[in-house]
Amino acid sequence: MLDLSLAQVRTALRTRKVSARELARAQLDAVAALNPRLNAFITVTPDLAERHAAAADAALARGEHGPLTGIPLAIKDLFCTEGVRTTAASRILDTFVPPYESTVTANLLRDGAVFLGKANLDEFAMGSSNMTSAFGPVANPWTRTGDNRPLVPGGSSGGSAAAVAARLAFGATATDTGGSIRQPASFCGIAGIKPTYGRCSRWGVVAFASSLDQAGPLARSVEDCAILLGSMAGFDAKDSTSADLAVPDFAAACARGVKGLRIGVPREYRSDSMAPEIEALWQQGVGWLRQQGAEIIDVSLPHTKYALATYYIVAPAEASSNLARYDGVRFGHRAAGEDLIELYERTRAEGFGAEVRRRIMIGTYVLSAGYYDAYYLRAQKVRALILRDFTEAFRHCDALLTPTAPSAAFGQGEKMDDPVTMYLNDVFTVPANMAGIPGLSVPAGLDAQGLPLGLQVLGRPFDEETVFAVGAAIERAAGFTHRPSIRAGA
């Protein structure tokens, strides 16, 4: 039962082949068995899950159901959940229990979802490996062929991705600031979409970089992501960046096909350093879409090469501002100090990890007097050029196809000594965040070591339907049925 897709188990619940309580109990048992190995969850909420499941069974018995009634989900520990500890994987929020529910999680509860617990992540969503969590690293449920050394699940949404891949949840919430949904999806062999900026409310989500952060789902299939996004999305008056647009039937779009669509292949995403198997998979994806009736065209995104450098000015600057609120006075961790200044200094030194401190320092520097114009203002101008490139490209095509990540999952401890090398993990995903456009990662193949690789579909702003249509076409052609070695029932 736990190996079914979200869409399949939803049908099983509605036809009463399984009860929500039975399903929740099976998932909680799987979490109890595997979480000690994977560390995918920071907090598990069995009592809450059983209450949600009982309410779902009562609704199903009355012949009533929402889009997600009885579906067990993992919630990234960046989403505030009323009465449930929300840490952002940081010691500074170790004991924080929100008195309110984020809009996205409230929408999921409205539609009948069952919350299993809070998933691990890189601290304050800063990282591409899930190694910066104050609660320990997450292990990828995939391992290399003949090698059991633990691999990273990607970041920052590594706990969410690992939980879904290991069959500990049927889906999970995640956030994407520079690739934090799509890169973990690629590393863990599942699907994940970063919707258009403004499609999902950011209210109640712990902020990293406010002009880049966007919530989205991780799930085992493109259709499952579409179902989840349909519940997560929607206008929210509490979020000034929320788009007042109707939520389409994303799941229906998965069956559209790609015949007649024009798919752009951006030449700037090629590099001499790209692994041959990444290039080969990309070309195979192009072939799959061509075989299904799509027209393939070359496009140019000339400012893509500046996206990563621009991101690592804009994102730390916004992080420096957002994280100024963690001062030990109002909430969260508080260190002892002889005066207010010492209280601030010791609280932030004890509460923040090395990567968070690094980004705060970078951000404070680029915003400081004498450097604001040279760095932050110039980065915003380049960001406008990146968006213009995408706008021009979408005049000629309906969607873009690129690799998701420059490699498969790497080992825990590999690449960790060089922050710049770590930042390069986001080279293919960051441009979409800078432009605010939707991006979907689809599992499409394995590398020579038996690890999953993903392809990325990028679309016009608020045209997630076309992105899902193209992603579903790739999914059908790829026929990706591989499973990780560490999973429930294995």
C-alpha cells in the first residue's frame, strides 16, 4: 500500500479499500523503523496524525471528501504549524511553537490531509545538501551500486525529499529559493515543482530570501505534485506578494500531451564541465518530446551565466535582513549576557550555524554603506536582464528543457570544504528563481552508479499547466520505476 502513488491511494481511501487510520498507522510505523537511519523528520506527530486520520475516516463515512482526505504528508519544518514545534532546523528556534498555522498548511488541512510530522532541512533553508541542519544530516535513501556509504539527499528540502522517496509519506511540502525543491527531487528520484513566485502564499513560512522563496510540493509522480499544488496554491490577502489568480486544474493538465508545443533548449546551459551522462540524458529528453509531437528549438539566455553570482548577492542580503529578528528578546533561543549587546552577540553566535552566519555576513557586507550600489543594486539590475532573457525566449517557445542538477547525489562529506563548489549545485535551478518562473524536476534516468538523474521543465509565469503537461510527457517516456534501497517494505 505504501508504494502506491498519492493518486492511487486516494482512490483506495475513497473506495474504502483502506481506512485513513490504517494508512496513517502504516506510515507512522515506517517512520519509526527508518527515521533513525535517514533522519528525515525532526519532529514526528503521531497523536496529531491519528486525530487527522480519524476526522478523515468520519468524512469518508459520510460520503464527503476533499482533494486530500486521509493522505499522509510530511511538512517541511519551515512551515509554521499551530501547536507543533517549528525549528527551521536551527538551534535558535529549537523551542519555538507557533500559535498559528501557515496558509499553505492550513489549505492542506482544509482539504483533508494527515500530517505525520516536520521534515528536516538545511538550517533556515540555506544549503544544497541537508548537511547544515542543527539536528543532524539527512541520508538519501538511495545508495551507489555496491557502496553503502551515505549520500546527501540535496537541499534545502532534503528531509521532505528523503521521506517521499523512502515511502515515509505520500507527499511533502517544500520551499525553493534557489533550487531547494528541484535539486532534492533529482537527487532522490522523485518529482518536485517550484511554482511561479506568488502562486503559493508565503505567510507563516520562515523567511530566508523574501523575493525568491516559494512553497511547492514534492511527490512520487508529476500527477501527485499537481494534486498537491492544487491544494497548496491560492490567493492570500495576508501575503502582499500573493497573486490574486484562480487555481487551475493542474492534475487535468498532466494528460494534455505535448503535440504542437514548442520546446526551447537553452544553449547556455551546456558547459564543457557537464558530465557526459547528464548531456546524454538531456538529449534523450529532447528526443522523447520530439517523438510525442513537440517542436524543438534552440534559444538563448545570455545572462544565465551571471545568475548564480547574482543570486549569492541578493539572497544573502535578504537573509541578513530577515534573520535580524532572531535576537534573543522576543522568541527563540536566548543566551545570557551582561548587557543587551552581549545578549545579542551570544544568542546569535550560539543559535546560528556556520553556513547561516556566513550568509548573514555576506548579506550585511553587500548592503553596507559604500557597497550597496556596487553589489546589491547592480545585482538587481542583472536580475532584471535575466528575467528579460526568459521573457524573450518564451516569445518563441512554450517551455524550456534543461538538466536539473550538474550531478547525481554526492556523498556526505564530499564537496563540503569549499562553499563555492557547494553553491555550484544550484547552477541550473537558480535562474528560475531570479526570474520568478515555474520549474519542475522529473526523474528521467540513472547514472552509471545507479543514482537518479532529473530533467527540468521551465515555463512562463503562472503557466504551470504547460509545465505539468511537458513533465508528464517526459515521465511517461522515461518510465522511471526504480526504487531506492532504503524504503518502507524493502
